[in-house]
Amino acid sequence: MTGDDEPATRMNWRDFEKDPLPPLLRTAVQTFVAHGYHGTSTRTLAAAANMSVPGLYHHFASKQAIIVAIMDHAMDDLWRRSDAALAEAGSDLDQQLRLHVECLALFHAHRKELAFLAATELRSLEPVARARHIAARDRQERMLVEILRTGTAHGAFVVADPRQAARAMITMCTGVSQWFDAAGPLSAAQIAEDYAGYAERIVRR
Amino acid sequence: MTGDDEPATRMNWRDFEKDPLPPLLRTAVQTFVAHGYHGTSTRTLAAAANMSVPGLYHHFASKQAIIVAIMDHAMDDLWRRSDAALAEAGSDLDQQLRLHVECLALFHAHRKELAFLAATELRSLEPVARARHIAARDRQERMLVEILRTGTAHGAFVVADPRQAARAMITMCTGVSQWFDAAGPLSAAQIAEDYAGYAERIVRR
DNA sequence: CGTCGGACCGAGCGAGCGTTCGGTAGCCTC
DNA sequence: GAGGCTACCGAACGCTCGCTCGGTCCGACG
């Protein structure tokens, strides 16, 4: 082991060019978003990927494994982006908050289907995967709580309850995945900037 | 017709004593929250209500009719409460915003299962009911947008995009239904007050 | 040239699904 | 006390579900 918490080259957390998801999972994401996990049959999944049902089972052990792969990818992608955003902010607490919220909003706009599933299909995961997903969600939440707590301790922010404020900010960003429209009047970048502003105002002295 | 947009006695929108939902629907809400609409069978629904499957079909025409009754009740209850809150606020714009957000947060805390379903099971509704639910959601959103727009026009608030700010506030409150715990350290009333504060800060001059 | 393994498919398995049929038990009315 | 109503239930219908069996095709390798 080499202590891998500081990768040599950090990802560009603002880059959403293409999602490296294999085509089968990409079509599965869209189908699950439209009808939900239990509302989608393996036949529908196979048809969406231009494949037979056994063809699908060649790549994944079960329908459950498909949703698990999607959810894991979502949580991993968000975590790596927000980790990179924190690194970019350095020790400036205001900047840490701004970039974290910007990162959250960008993710929920650019990866809206993925983010929607991550928020919606928790209950469709079997116990092991569910526990893992909850842990990832909690770790993600803790990152923002820590920013708010440190900022409050150093007098940069005024927050009565950092955990509650973090939840308000996170669910505010989560909501973006429900209504964002790439063809709409607001770009993801504009929304992210506005949301960073909302977060700042919530904690302003 | 007597012009019924001003009922003689308005409901007390802060009172959440008991939900007037019949027992069958009450148990259905909990089961749907746990497993989702498509993840719940009519046999499970019947067992949760201590009933046989035909017994369940005596009260509702179909499984779909059960979810529709629940969703309609949720949207109607929220609408009547926020309507009453607006009436209580009178013409004071700051108060309109405060009470509206307080009402939203209270609803999503006290009726967390109901609110969770309303936000989550839209895609499980068949076209007619779905259209009705979307219309109700839009009407609900428009109410807050109007408050923000009027407040901005009168110089009470500073909001670049009322629609976007309204969505941020609404999804912030929607999130309460995902993590609120009646046995937790924060009461619904405390949360509602904090959230009204967040909303105020977002639009503050 | 042979055979090996990855990528896939048609057909079908048992289980569970939403729904319905033909009842029964208890109560109220005339 | 006959008839009708509400509130149910056991059994089963036709269908779809997740999943698997026993293949075929095809490019890579020796």
C-alpha cells in the first residue's frame, strides 16, 4: 500500500464530457429513470440495449447487479469530483463551500438521470449494496458538514446546526436533477453559480 | 355557485394531529414508502391491512386506484394548508414567504411518508392521474414563485430568477421528508423556523 | 486446420403478479 | 322472514416476471 488518498493527478471535476458507462448500463439508466427498478423488466432492459435477455445475463449476474453497478458508479463519480473540488479550494473556507456546492449542482445537472436514480432507488437495493450506498451518502454529507463546522469554528460562517444546514444545501442541489433541462434557459454552470450564492447567503454573518 | 375561493372557516394549517386517511390507505402508504409502488404486491397490501385480496378490491377498483387516492390526498392537503398560510400572512410579503416555507417544511416533516410518495411515485401514475398530479405540483410551485415575484417587484426581495429560487426552496423542504425523524433532536417546528430563515436569507437585500 | 473462449440467442422453467368469480356472514328494512 | 345491502373471503385465471438451459457464431491462437 502506498497511501492513495492523494492521487498524482486529480480529475477535472468540472468536466462532464462523456460518462464512461458501458452502453448497456447507459440505456438501463434511462429505463430505470422512466419506470423505476421494480417497474422495469429484464426484457425491457434487454430490448433497450438491443439485446436478448440471455445476452444481458452474459454481462451481469442479475437485474440487481445492474442497478448496483449504476449506483456504485454514481456515488464514486460524485465523491471523486467533490474530493477534487475540495483540493482546488485549498484552505479558504468560503471557497471550500462555494466549490463544493458548485460541484454538487453541476453533478446533479449534468448527470441528472444518474443522480436521480441514486436518490430514488435506495430502497430497491438489497441489504449489502444498500448499506454500502448509505455509507457513501453519509460520507458525502459529512464532507459538507465538516466544511460548515470548520467555517463556523473559525468565525467565517454563522450556522446554528451545521448538519441541518448541510442537508438543506444538499437536498436543494439534489432537486436540480428533477427539473434541470439541458435545452432550458439556464445552463448548468449558471445554476451552479446561483446555488453557490444561495449557500453563501445561508451561512453569511 | 357562490364563489368558493374564500371558505367560511379556514383550516388550521399548523395542526397535524391526525391524518384523516382510512386505515387501508394508511398501511398502504407505509408499504409503498418501503418498497415502492411496483415493488409492492396487492397481497402485501392486503396483508398489511389485515385483509384478503378480494377484501381490498371491495374498497378500491385496482392497485392503481389506491396510489391515486393517496397522491390526491397528499396534494390536496398541502394545497389547503399553504392556501391557509397565505391567508394568515395577509399582504406582508416577508411574512408570506416565511409562512409559506414554514408550511412546506412542517408538511414534509409531519407527513413525511405522504410527502415522500408524492415526490417519488409520480412515474408510477397512469397518464390521467399523472397529468393531474403534475398540474397540482405546478400550481403549488406557482404560489411560491408569485410570492417571490411580487416581493421582488416591490423591492422587498432581491432575486435574480424567482422560478429558480422557488425551486431551490421547495426541494430544500422536500428533502425534509427524507431524513426527518420525529424522535430526533430537532422538532418539526424548529426545522420549519430554521428553513424559513434560510429562505429569508436567500432573498435578503 | 482445429479448438477454444467470449458474445450472444430461442425457448422455456417455476414463481408470483393483478385481477375476478362465486360465494358467505351479518345487519337493516319492510 | 324475505330481500337487499355492505363487507368481506378461498380459489383460481391468464399473464409476466427473473432467470437458465443448451445451443450457435466468430475471431484469436497454436
